[in-house]
Amino acid sequence: MSIFAAAIDNLFADPNIARDAVYIADGGAPVLIRVVMRRADEITGFGEARLWSETTRVDLRVAEAANPRPGDRIEIDGEGFLIQGEPVRDRERLVWTVDLRPV
């Protein structure tokens, strides 16, 4: 295991940073995973305008969710979300960042 993988495992194990969630691939069985919440607002440029939107982003470990796809479901604290858009992996290929929308 690389030092990066060990650091990621420590971050996702920390109860102050990560939380439990349920990942359900489209047509698959529920799997208990850990997620790191981002919930950052996003400002997008469109021509001369700047648009603000509330977003929900989470990080997932590749080891727990090998191939998340748009339409897959994530439940956090009883609240359901669908993955929208294409998930993006980090440079080390250890973490997915996914955009979510409420169900």
C-alpha cells in the first residue's frame, strides 16, 4: 500500500471528516461506504454573467465504489441522492469526486 493510499484510508476512517453512506449502483445491491462531504457552492460563468448554484459533492474511495455512474444512488443520513454527470478520479486514482442531486 502506498503512503497516499494509507493517508486516504486514514481520512475516510476519521469520524470528524467522513461519514457512513449507502451506495446503490443502478440495478445493484446496497453497499455500505464512507464519504467525505464537500457541499460547496459553485459559481459558473456564462458569457458575462456569473451564476451561483448550490451543489452537493462527495468523495468516494475507489476501493469501495469501483465504477460509479450517473443515475447511481447514494443515501446519507436517510437522505437520497443521485449521481449526476461523470465522476472524476484524483491523480492517484484512489478517490472519486461525484456531483449529487436530491432524489
